[in-house]
Amino acid sequence: MRSLRLALLLAAPAVAAAQPAPAPDAIALYTRADKGRCIACHQLPAASGPATRADLGPRLEGARMRELGRQKLRELIEDPTRANPDTLMPPYGRHRILDAAEIGRLVEFLHALP
């Protein structure tokens, strides 16, 4: 049992290091006022990006993002009013706040969250 605990302790830093760091351009898109400022409404998991106490939108947890899938995430960012006409989230694609490539970078960022 002691050797198993030691092996787990030694492996923990390797597992933590294996998680990719967020792409700086995706973090910039997430925080920039001219690109929608997602950080104003959404929280990220600890150490995944800038901290905020915002809670208007749902917390962006990796497991939930992966459950939604890339296509659904893309659709929600492009025009969330298709899924919920009463949403407060702006239609970033439809209003041309984000272009297709920027939406793609955000989708990959969200999909990779812990």
C-alpha cells in the first residue's frame, strides 16, 4: 500500500504537467471587450484562465463542455438565441463579434478545459 501511495505521489506532477496550457489567443478572446468579454458572465475552472466572480452565465466546466460537444458549443457561441430565445448571451457569430476562426479557437479552448 505504501508503494502505491508513493507511486501516485510521484505520478501526480506528471499528470498535472500533461494538461495543456490555455492558448493565449483563446484567453484574449475570452477576456477582450471588443470580442464579447465572456469573462463578464462566465467562470472558468481554477488555473484555466483569469479568475472572476461573475455568475450570470453558467460556469464553464470541462466535463460539461465536452458533453455538449464541439458542434453544439459552436452553435451556442454563433447564435445562442436558436436554443433559447430569451438568453442574455449575445449571438457572437450572427452579429459578427467573432469570426468563424475565432469561434473555432474558443470552442477548442472550452472543449479542453479541465
